[in-house]
Amino acid sequence: MDNVIVTGGTGLIGRQLSKKLKKKGYNVAFLSRNSNPGGDIPVYLWDPDKNMIDPEAISAADYIIHLAGEGIGDKRWTKKRRVLILNSRIKTCELLFNKVQESGTKFKAFISASGIGYYGAVTTDKIFSETDPPSGDFIGEVCRQWEISAERFEKSGIRTVKIRTGIVLTGKGGALARMTIPVKLGFGSALGSGRQFIPWIHIEDLCNIYLKAIRDSSMTGAYNAVAPEHITNREFMCILAKVLEKPFFFPAVPSFVMKILFGKMSEILLNGSRISACKLISAGYLFEFPDVENALKNLFPEK
Ligand SMILES: NC(=O)c1ccc[n+]([C@@H]2O[C@H](COP(=O)([O-])OP(=O)(O)OC[C@H]3O[C@@H](n4cnc5c(N)ncnc54)[C@H](OP(=O)(O)O)[C@@H]3O)[C@@H](O)[C@H]2O)c1
């Protein structure tokens, strides 16, 4: 069976994805900065700061999935943090490309994460699709450069897929865990105007999309990985409270409070547009969780 090397596989998406890939019969290994990240997946080491990759990782690969990157929503975007966010995605991708070129290894496809932040932190009526240009804001620029670095593989003749991911909903961790805290405490409310859209995706669908990107050799270029349903922040928080059987009557958290709490990063919480899933659907992908209520019920089955 084919070997899949996953950079940043120790993270939220990588852990779930590797379980799915193993279940489907793939040999999975992580490319990690940590020789012992726990779990039962073999690990190859890399040290992007020292331009070092275990050469066996490259020679073993039939597919490379590039998920590595500093958490975008983990800390305030100081100048130093912005450099880390950018370099941990782009320099790592360049390192992979250079090592693949040096070794002369041919593999079947390079699949890179990207984000719907490509289109910018804006709230409009527009529905963004893959042909829309990148935004000039910080995350838009990160995604643009991230994708350009991935496209070097494409130019060298390797099939390349870029998964522009929405907010990933999982049962544990990630954005949903943070959104759930006030709701569980009985303080569920919208953020800012509440009119900004939340382009979301259930982790199961996201893993299936990566699997499809491996198996379907007609997939190439960028795909928005978001559920087809368009839902505002207020609607989302209201459904979350309903699924958790908690009240939803508190006034929205004002934008200025969000700005004090999160600084510039508040932009991605206070803004959001509709993102089209049409290209993925046209490619034959059938969503398991197209609507948020069923997605949340699946993630919180005890309710
Ligand atoms: N989760 C979401 O809602 C979401 C939405 C849109 C896009 N994405 C993108 O999808 C990718 C995976 O997301 P995730 O939620 O699984 O991320 P995550 O949980 O933060 O994991 C990312 C992994 O990247 C590696 N990493 C972190 N900092 C690094 C650095 N400075 N240099 C090299 N590697 C580094 C780490 O692996 P090691 O410690 O093992 O090296 C970490 O486990 C990310 O690039 C993210 O931006 C995620």
C-alpha cells in the first residue's frame, strides 16, 4: 500500500487524518520536530530551522500532506508571531521541495493545507470561490505565499492540491472547544455584529476530502473545504447553545471587547464571508455533514 508522509501530523487535523488513512490501508508516517510525539504512528524527524529532514522520509513517500504551521489563533499576532506563522508554512514547504529535488524522488501528489483566510477577513454578501484573488490582509498574504510555495511542486510535474480549509469542528480541541466554553457556562452569545459568516467543516468531511485528494488523480489546484451551508456567527452560536441544551439570550460580545482581548487577531473572529463548496461538490464530493446542527449533534453525542 502507498506511503503517506504527513508534516504537522501531530496536530488537530493530522491525528484524525492519519487514523482514517491507516483504516483505509495506507502506511502513514509523520514528519515532526519531535522524535516522540506519542501515539502509534512512526515519526521521521525534521528541523526546519536547520534545513534538516530525515532523507528516508522523502525516499519513502508516495504522497506528502503538508499540514505543518504555527497555530494561527493560538496567540496574539505580535511581529515575531507573524514571522513564525508565515515561515512555519512557507520555509517548511520550500525545505520539502528542495530536498525532493536534491534526492530526485518522484512521488504521486503533494497535498497542502491552506485556509479560507485566503479571501480575507471581510463580511460581504459575496460568495467567494476558488477563482477569486487573495486578500491583501495578513492571513490572505500567508495563504497566498503558502500556496505559491506549494505550486513549486506543481511546476515540477507533481500533482498538487491545496485545501483551503474553513474552521474545523472536532469533538475535542480547536476553535469549537473555545466557542463552547461560554455556552457551557450559560453565557452563549454572538461575537460582534453576529452577522459575519462562519465557514465551517466537520473534521470527518475534511479527512474524507484529503482522502479524495489522494485517490482522485483528477483533483488538482485549490479547493475550498467548507460545508455547503452558509451560516452567520449568531445562527451558529444559537444552534450550538440549542445542541448543548444551554440558554442563548446574552447580548453579543461587543467588537471593542474582542479587539482588546485578541488584538489584530479579532479580525478573523469579527469578520467572515460566504465561501463556495461548489468546486468540491462538482468534483464528486458528497458531504457527510452538510448542516451545522447535525454536525454538532454528531460531535456532542452525549446531549
Ligand atoms: N484547525 C483549523 O480549524 C484549520 C483551519 C484552516 C486551516 N488550518 C491549517 O491546517 C493545518 C493543520 O491544522 P491543525 O489545526 O491540525 O494545526 P495544529 O493542531 O496547530 O498542528 C500543526 C502542527 O504543525 C507543526 N508545527 C507547529 N509549529 C511549527 C513550526 N514552527 N515549524 C514546523 N512545524 C510546526 C506541529 O507538529 P510537530 O510539533 O509534530 O512538528 C503541529 O502539531 C495548519 O497549517 C492550519 O493553519 C487549520
